[in-house]
Amino acid sequence: MAKGKDTAVRSSGTWRARLRRVHSRLSLRNRLVLSHVTVLVVTLGATAVAKILVRGPWNHRVDPDNIGFWTGVAAAVLAAVVLSRFLVRPLDTIRAATRRLAEGRYDTVLELPSEPGFAALVEDVNTLAAALADTERRRARLVSEIAHEMRTPITILHGQIEGMADGIFTPDDAMFASLSDDLDRLRRLASDLSSLSRVEEGAFALHYEDADVAALARATAERLRPQYDGQGVDLTVVADAPVIAFCDPDRVTQVLVNLLGNALIACDAHGSVSVSVHGEAGPRPRVVVRVTDDGVGIPGHDLNRIFSRFERLEHPGRPAPAGGSGIGLTIARGIARAHEGDVTAASPGLGKGATFTLWLPMAPP
């Protein structure tokens, strides 16, 4: 007897499992159709059975139509409640996943259901989770990098101020100049971080106009010429005038200042930097600016890495450049790409100089 009961229980469980598998393979539309049909069949069946029972010889005082109606309503409600569990189960799973995402648990990954309609929604939720996880990783890395970059000038400032307070350092002009340099470095870092944030979020506005990029290059070169002369580096500009691009001239100038500043850092005394500006024809005409130096050069494996945040190349026997934030090239490339252009780097190798190329579309994007 017990054995027969166990067999019946196993058969019931197997039947329910098979029903769930079949139901999970149905599309959402077919599920809804099946649910409506099931509710209708259950309602009609319950109504008919109720009428037959009421019309029996043992009861002549009850209206069969009323009994059938209310029995059908009760059966329909019960069937709808039971079937709704099968309909909303995938949605409950997705809702729980989105709740975990809202709590910051970005490692959430949902198993793809066999039903195509829900599978597409689950894929979107998984994509969102991956994007949020990547954003959180980049945010944490940026915070760590910012803390590292600010720690050095703050530590120097703290040590110098403590030294003056303890009488170790004399508060003379040289000391105040050193303090001013470190404060300027912090100010530049804060300004660059603000620009980097706007570039990465696409939150900065571009004020487009037809601008002469050759004129911008010449003006930028003259602006930086005193620094070049102070370090004994020759700076020449070869630019066809005019070379027109549809761009934001202030942002393009920001890119040029960065490229010329990096070229100066790369050069030793008596080095040289040349800037060329010309237009290129083709399916999509563009303006090309090349900044070429004969400085320390860049290893091939670092040509892409230098555009990453806070990346500075170290050269044996050469002191690290002072004052740079390490994000200038990241900002420059971000600005160029916002114009639907780009900034690229090329170098024959260490000790052989480098060329940075900025290109911008001539026509509106």
C-alpha cells in the first residue's frame, strides 16, 4: 500500500515538473492565451457541473442558474490566481534582480529563460548589471588614482609648513615659491580632473563654428614659445592658411596646448618640435595637425597606454616630468573624439622622438 502511494507521489511530481517545462517554453503571448482558455474551460465546466448537481432529485428549491453562475465565478477566480503564479514567476525573478542592482550588488547574473520574450528582458538586465559593475570599478579606480596623485603635493606642503613652524626651514622667497608651485600643481590637478569628468561623461558642451585650425596652431605656438625658449627647444610651425574645420576652437586649443606641452617635456635642451597643419581630401575631408619632436621617444607597447588616465612614461636616467597630472592626453583624445575626430601617437622607438596626430572633420558631424 505504501509502495503504491510513493509511486503515485512520484508520478504526480514528475507530471508537475513536465508541465512546468512545457509551460516555460511557451511565449508570453501563448501563456496568456492558454491562461484565458483554461479559465474559460474551468468556468464553463464548473458551471455545468453545478447545474447538474443542483437539478438532482434531492433539491428543487435552489435556482440552478444562480448556483452555476456563482460557482463559475469562484472557479474562474481560483484558476486565475493559480495561473497568475506561472505568468509572473519570471517577472518576480527579474524584479528581485533589479532590487539587488539598486542595492549596489552588481555581480547579479540571471539565468536566461527558454521563453524568448523574457530572455530578451533578462539579457537587458544582465547587460545593465555588467555596465554598472564596470562603472563602479572605474569609479573606484579613479578615486584611488586621484588620492594617489594628490597625496604627493599635499605631503610636500605639509612637510614644508611643519618645517617652517618648527624653525627647520626659513620662510624666505625660495620657500614661498616652492609652496606656490605645489599649490599650482594641486590647482592644475583639480582643473584637469574636472575636465576629465566632463569628457568621460560627455557632459561638456561643444560650441561649433568654422575655425581656422592653422591660425589656432600658430597662436598656441606663440603662447608657449617663452617656455620653449626658456628650455632651449626650437619650435616651428608649418601651416597652410586657412585650414578650416567645423569645431569648438577653445577645445581644439586645449588639445594643442596639451600636445605642445608634452612635446616640450619630451625634449632635451637644443631639441626641436615642429607643428604642421594641412587638409586631407577623401570621402570625409579632414584637418590634420601633427606635432613631431626629437625627444625621448615612446616604446611601441606604450603607444596606447599613454592615453590612459594617470599614465606617465618613465625613462631610465631621466627625471619624471614635474607639474603634469597624467591625464592631459586622456582629455585631449576625449575632446577630439567628441568632435568625431581622434588623437593618435607614433614613434620609431626610444630616443627617436614621437609624432602626435590630431585630426578633425572639416564638415559638420
